[in-house]
Amino acid sequence: MHKTLLALSVLLAVSPPGARAADENAACLECHADESMTFDLGGGLTLPLFVDGNAFAKSVHGQAVACTDCHAGMKPDHATGSLPAKTRHELARQASEACRGCHEEAPAEGIHHAVIARGDAGAPACSECHGAHDILAPGSFRTHVPARCGACHAKEAQAYAKSVHGSAIDSNDDVPVCTDCHRVHKDADTSPGALSLRTPVICGRCHTDPKRMAKYGISTNVVATYLADFHGMVTTLQRGTERGPGVKLAAGCTDCHGIHDIQKTDDPRSRVIAAHLQRTCQQCHQGAPAMFPQAWLSHWEPSPRKAPAVWVVRQFYRLMIPFMVGGLVLQIGLHILGVLRKR
Amino acid sequence: MSAAQIVRFSRRQRIEHALVMACFVLLCLTGFPQKFFTHAWAAALVHLLGGIDWARRIHHLAGYTLAALTVIHFGTGLAGMLTRQLPFSMMPTRKDFEDVFRQLRFYLGELPRAPLYDRFSYKEKFEYWGLVMGNVIMVMTGFLLSFPIQVTAFLPGVLVPAAKMAHSNEGLMAFLVITIWHIFNVHLNPDAFPFDPAIFTGKISRERYEHEHPLELARLEGRPPPAAEAPVAAPGPVRPGGRVGASPAPAGYYLNASRWSVHPVARDGDGLPAGPGLWRRVPAWVALALVPLLGVTFLMFMPVAGFAVLGRHLLLRPGRPPADGASPRRG
């Protein structure tokens, strides 16, 4: 009862603009439902003018936004008009201004904005990622993300599709899609190596989450053990350093595990299974011999079973340092006591 | 002025100390930010040094210098011992083990007098052996960490993280021992406070020498030891157990088993040290092996001694001995 009332009141509240939009959009679709309709942009480029009315109706804007809210200034008799753009991309960038008419708060930063600011006009505009007539509510299109990004980043999308993350995307909400690692509206640092240096943080968002990792029996200690090792120390101290001629960055997660093609650590395709590890080390450590990879404890904490030699050294110093320093401090204490006693 | 000053450290020793000190400071400055890299001060210090790559370059340069100094030190020391020109004055002897107890018991008021010291007191010997043995560990593990690819060509890779664990911890221990033990005993102790320049000038006033190293001073000046020592047999012929102290002896190495002391006789007929116990001639390798063996044993003994003396004091509460204070028994 309560729910019905609520739904009714919502319907009533939105119905006036909704009704206007519906009327207007129906009018537009009289022509634009024609799948063969195109516009000649010149230079051999054509712009399809077909709009899928059903897809739009299901989209986040479908019930409340009228065509002219975005396509401002379009009159019913624009059929022979012209467009102020020579490519679809240019058109999409102009349309981004229309998005801003409502979405004032939309972030004007992020990797693509940074690319545009760098002078690269090829970076996508709002509709080229989010879609135009088929925009879905945020969070409801996770599984579409790789395809959207893949429209431009095809090589990465293909590698991702075969990876441990990408291959599970349809059945598993835990695996990251492109935007979980590449947070497009947040991470704007395009300097070489910036992303690689941040991989312990990026991967750590999921891989240190005990709830999520327990399902797969994956250790949440991976970041801590990485940081405890040489590579982790160097990447931490290299924060803000740019990769460049003569400047090498220490290995982050993806340098060993792979980026888009990351696999389970027991998958024969994995770069970090024992059979491939030497080659993986050699990416940076030229000429690393067969025993070299043992220098890396594979994210294990030293223990009597794993790396006992390291464990023994650690235990020795855990006892020796307090014993030695404590013993000396005691002797100094007795010395001072002796001096005070004589006074 | 100069008559009242005694040269304690040669020019070479002073230069060696200055270089070791410079290396040590640089190694700490560039090493600890790597050990404690998560702290803000570490990042700031690394930034100041021009980034982690520069910090590591400086660390390596200072490390190689210290390694070279260590090798030179061992080389000259070994040559000096093999030619029997170098006295075994840095080797801990039974007197040093006993001096620790006597000095600490003196601090606690259990003994009326502190022990008298020869060229190096037990505190200095501990410092020396701590540095030398620490250096051996640091140089070996540092070398392993510098050349992991070459090392793992013929040794297991797990040695690399083990070496890193040892390098980082031994470095911390060295830093703590130097800042606590060395700085206190050399500079902050009430006799020297606030600063003892002897290692930089090489000289110490005779008055202070008399106070700190009376046994050595007496020997330098050809006097008998100042304090009453245990009665000593007169020099004489060889006895079944060896030679009596102060007797002339053929060239070679002599071990005094009751004093845990080794003495090289450079030329036939030179005298053995005066004092109790019999000196028996031993092969060179025995003499040379005893040096590091006693050095390491003494290192481990030192922290135990403090706890032992304090524990005994708290348990038994031994009273002060009579005022005349029987002189400490010696081997």
C-alpha cells in the first residue's frame, strides 16, 4: 500500500515533463526510427541518424529527457540543415557541452581530460564512453565497460578478455573491469610510470580485502609482503618519479604479473609460475640465472617452512638486538650508578 | 706541553678512524631510509639526497670504501701478526673477562677498586670486535646484495633475502651499539664529558693515561705495574709447563693458558711478558685462530656479564669487602 502510494506520487511528480518529452520524442522518432537514414558529413564520412527508440526508452534518460534537451535548437524542419562538425567525434565533443547543462558537477578531470589538455583531440567525449541514446545508470553497466573501452583500446580489451579478471566478468561481480583500475575521472597523472608505481595501491584495493579474497583462497598479505621486499621499498621511495632515460622504476605488481593479461598464479600462461619466472625477472635483471628467482619469496612470509634461512636470520636478530643493546644499556646504567654512588 | 702528552693513536690509525667514521655516517644516512622507508622522514631524507638512486649510489660507494678499509685492516693486521711485529693487544684475554665483572662490581660498590687497564680496556676491545665482526657481516651481505645475479649463478637465491635481513638488522644493531656504547664510553662518560678529541689529535695527557691505561704506561716507562699484583715467580729456566713470565724465549708464538693470552716473540731471546702463568710455544695457526675466537666469545659474553653481575648483586646483596680490599685474584 505504502509502496503503491509512493510510486503513484513519483509518477505524478514526473509526469508533466515526462509527458512533454514523450510527445516530443515520438515526433522525432517518426523520422529517426528509419535505420537507413544518414547524414553526409563530407570527406566521405557519414553520420547515421537512426535512433533506437526502445533503447532510449530504457535508458536512464528515456522517461524524462526530451530530444531537444540535448539537441538544442533542432526544429521539426531541420531535415536539410547542416551540422557544425566534420566528424562524429567532433560532434560528440560538442554534445559534451550539452551534458554539462544538467551534469554541472561532472568532473572535468581524469585521464581523458588530461589527454585533451595535452593537446590530443582524439580523447573521447562523454557520449563516446557513456553512450548517447542508450546511457545506463551508473553501476548498471559494469559488464559493458570493457567493450566500450575496447572500441578504442582494442588490444588491451582483447588481452583483458582472456585474463583471470576479464574471463569471469559475466559471472562474477568481484573481478575488476577497466574503470576499477583506471579510474578515468580521478586518476589524471599521465607521467610515464605513474600508474605502475601505484599498482600496489590499485591492486591492493581488492587484494587486501579479506571478505573478497576469502572466497578465492587468495592471501591478503600480498601487498604487505611486496612492500617488505626490495621492490616495494624502492617503489615507495620512488613515488613521484617519472620513468625516463636513465631512470628505471622498480617492479610493481603488473611488471611481474602482467597488466591486462594477468592470469591465476597457477595458470600455465601466468608470467609468475615457476617455469616462466626466470624470464619474467630477466625483463629487468638481464642475465638472471636459474636460481635468481628464488631470491624472491613469492609473497611468503619467512617461516620455518617457507624460506627458513631468512626466518632464522630474522629470529636471531629479534633476540640479539634487544639482548645486546639491553646488556650494554644495563652496563652504562651501572656505570652511571657507580658515578652517582661515589658522590 | 709535549712532555705531558702521550701519543696514543698513530697518524695512520687516526686517518683510518676518520674514514671509517665518514663511511659509517654516510651508510647510516643512506641505509636507514631504505630500512624505514614507510616513514615520512625517510622519504624526506631520500629526497634531500636526490632520490633513491642517488641514496643507493652513495651507499654503495661508502660501502665499497668501508669494505676496502676492512680488507686493508685485516691485511696489515695479519701481516703484522705473521711477522710477529704486532702485539696481540686487541685480543680479549682472561683479564678482560674478569675486568668486566670487577668493573661492574666496583660500580655496584661490591669492590673497593676498579681494575687497572693495559693498552685497551675491555670496553675498547668490545667496541673493536663489535665493529670488526659487524663489518665482516655487513661487507659480505652487502656484496651479496650488490651482485645478486652473479651470486645466484652458483649459490641458492634464498641467500639474497637472508642477506638483506641480516644486512638491515646488523646495520641497526651497529648503529645502536655505536650511538649508545661508543658515544657514551668515549665522550659522555663523566671522565671525558663532553668530548674526547684523542682519536683526532692522537694524544692524551700523561695524567689521564696514568688514570686510564696505567699498566701500559708503566710498561712504556719501564716501571713495574703500579698496583699490587699476585706474586710472580722469578724468571728462570723452562719448566715442565712452559716458560715463566719475563723470561727470554726463542722467536715464536706463546700461549699463556692460565691468562688466555697470546704473545709473539719477534726475535730469539726477546722477553715474554711479566706476570703469572707459564708461556708455552704454539704454532702460528693456533695463535691466529685464537684471536677472532676470543673476540667473538667476548662479544657474546659482554651483554651476559651485566645481567649476571646485577642478578648476583640483587640475589646475594654482597656487602662491601674490608677496607684494605684483597687484590683481585688473577690466574
